[in-house]
Amino acid sequence: MASASGTDDMFDEFLSQRGHETESVGWDENYNKLQCPECGGLHETGSTECGVCGWTPV
């Protein structure tokens, strides 16, 4: 199956026109720790993956 280039852009535009957020999601901050937006797990600064649920920032 062939995919058109810019398919992600097309989906982002479709979603944003209907009121959905399409921005990249990153870590939340809680005092001097990084907090996973998915499960709420706290991690040291510089972490690249949640050790609780496996989430990674996009």
C-alpha cells in the first residue's frame, strides 16, 4: 500500500479544524522532576522514557 507524502500533515489539519490539539506532547514538570503526562510517574531531569508506562516524548 502506497502512502502519500505529508499524510501526517493532512491528519493534523483535519483534526485541528475540528477542535483537536495536534501539538507534540512533552514532559510535565513537577518541582525539580519530570512527570509523565500519561501515568503521572516522576523521573529525573534528562530522562528520555517513562520507566512506569514506557511513554516517550514526541
